[in-house]
Amino acid sequence: MKEETKTRYRYEVAPVGDKNWGSNQVSYATWKEAKEGAEELLSRWMGVDMARVVTADTPRSQPIDPDDPFIVVDKRGDPKRGGITILTGEEAIRSLEAVCRGKELEEE
């Protein structure tokens, strides 16, 4: 008789600017527990801006795919997942100017 194994989950994170997922050996009994672990870690680690939850047998160090359906935290800016976009330099100036022009048009 074959013994049934239960699926285990782990979270993987991406440090700011990294192109691959990273994780440790910790796994969780449920997807929810792994997601909560990821959210807790990101609340403490400022140098991490993405997290996903995968099955524990998923190969490690995979490249980040912005369309990955397993991403649970995205601070790099994907609005579909509630991410934020951080603009710098010229992008920030153009964005601010566009917002101000929009407000001027509304007031006219």
C-alpha cells in the first residue's frame, strides 16, 4: 500500500533588484501558513520586495517572472497585486507634472 504524502509549501523571496527567487529549508503544512510567514518576513526585512508561495518540491533559485500567479507580495509595482511603484529622477518629475496638469484641467 502506497503511503500518501501531504503537500507542503514554502515561501520564496526576492531581495530588491534580484532576478531569482531565494528561500531556506523551512516548509509549512498549508499554503496560508506559508503566505503568512512571507508577509511576516517582509514586514521586518526592508531589503526584500517580492514573495511567492510554492510547493516545497518546486526547484529553487528560479528566475522571477512578473506574471507568476504564485506571487503573494509585490512591492516592485504590479498594480494587479497591490504593488507600489517607486519612481526616481526624470520619471518622478514627469509623473508629478502629469498629475498637476490633470488637476489644472479639472479646475478649469
